[in-house]
Amino acid sequence: MTDQEMADELLLSISSVSRFWKAAGFKHAKDFKNRLRFRCWTIAYVICKKHAAI
């Protein structure tokens, strides 16, 4: 979902959505998604590595 789609869905301006991402510590939705994807990949890697050691 893009910033524009979020704004449309929430009946907000895209500026409001952009301000939200900045207040939350991200540049934009894509930045949030990339960090989330990396964190999920890291957790999955650690779990798989832990199970392989058993």
C-alpha cells in the first residue's frame, strides 16, 4: 500500500500520512516496509539457525 492509498483509505491528505511516517521515525511507508522485512528476515534466520544447531 502506498502513502497515497493510505491517505485515500483514511480520508487524510498525503501530507498527513507523510508527517505520520516522519513522526514515527521513518522516511515514508517504503522505509517502514523495508525495515519490517529486514527484521522479519533476521528473526527467521535466527530461528532456523537455532533449530539447525539442535
